[in-house]
Amino acid sequence: MTVETGHGRSKHGLWRVYDKNDIGRELPGGGRIRRACTHFHVESVATEERQEFGCGAVRGMHTTASVPIGRIRCPEEGRAFWVRLRALPVTGRTHQIRLHCAYLGLPIAGDLKYYGAAIDRRGEPLAHHLLHAESLALPHPFRCTEQVNLSARRPPWAEHGL
């Protein structure tokens, strides 16, 4: 799934999502709404009872997606699901993945700024949000035709399932 929105600072200074049709519009603080685009893919879905499913197990989840772990409540069943997503930002806006996850109704666990749960599936408090940059590619600072590719192993909380 691809999420494409406007992105900018609200009048209170916080980053927020704007309608795609507002891209280019001037904001009260003098900035402009810019395009933000993220591709998402669901890695896994699990219930609070630790029952884990593949990507398409929860209706509609196969089209929602990102690397963070988020929690969503399914209104028809009244159960909460933990969703592990992989995100590939097309544009590079401040807090873009965090904003798009919250916009999808899947805030990143531990991300209190954007409404993520402060506890993990076991009910343990989280010291930080569960977002991990697995890889990063940048233009080389001196060799214009080359790229610098950085990668990092997944932390234990991301490696051992939901």
C-alpha cells in the first residue's frame, strides 16, 4: 500500500498530515505543505493472545502496512491486533513514517507523541518507540555518482516476532 499526503507544521509547531490536495499551499507560519509518500508492507499480524497470523489474516490488513510495531483494535470483534509493518519512505520528511502510521490508525508502539501504546504485548512499559531503521542509502558526499549504503541488524524486540 502507498500513502501519499501533504506534510507540514501545524500552527502549534507540530508535524502533521494534510490532505494531498493541499500540497503547495502556504501555512500560517510561512512554510508550505509538501508531498510525503511512503510504501508500506505488512510483515505479520498477531492478537493480544499472541496468536500470530500471516500478512492477509485480518480483513483489510493485507493492504495496510510498515518496520514499526503498532496496535489496532478490530471493531467487529473487539479484539486488539499487533501489526508489524515495513515502511519504505519515497520522500524524506520529518517524522514521516510515524505520522503515516498514526494516520493509518496504526501508531507505533511506544510513540507517545503520535498516540502509540506505552506498553508492549506483555504489558511491560516501553522506554522508547519501536521504530528501527534497517537500512539507509545516501548520495556519497564527495563522489557524486556513488551511494553510501548503511545497514543495521534488527534489535531483539523486532527479531523475535510480536
